[in-house]
Amino acid sequence: MCFLITHEHYRRVLRHLRENTLSASDLSRIQNALTFLSPLCRDTREAHKDMMGVTLKTDALLRASR
């Protein structure tokens, strides 16, 4: 899996988060970032649970936006 998010992508997603105007592209970038980071959250049960919750919410928002 190739994961790349540029500084401009990050700034755009952050701006859209603040403005509550996330697009499907933004959600897809967030989903990719969560997938990339998920192995780091397996050390503790609480962190893994939180990551899974955020991932599921992002998946649901992405499906609803299409």
C-alpha cells in the first residue's frame, strides 16, 4: 500500500474539517491515514477501541457521501 499525503492535502483536509465541509476525497485521505496508523494503536485495548471507532465512523461517512 502506498501512503502519501502532502502538506497541501493535510492543510485542505484540516480546513474542511474546521469548516464542516468534508468531501469524499477528504474522507478517503483520512481513511488512508487511519489505515496507515492503525498498527500503532494495537498496544493498548483502549487505543485500539478508539481507533476502530474512528475508522468505522469514517467508513460510514465515506459510504454516505457517495
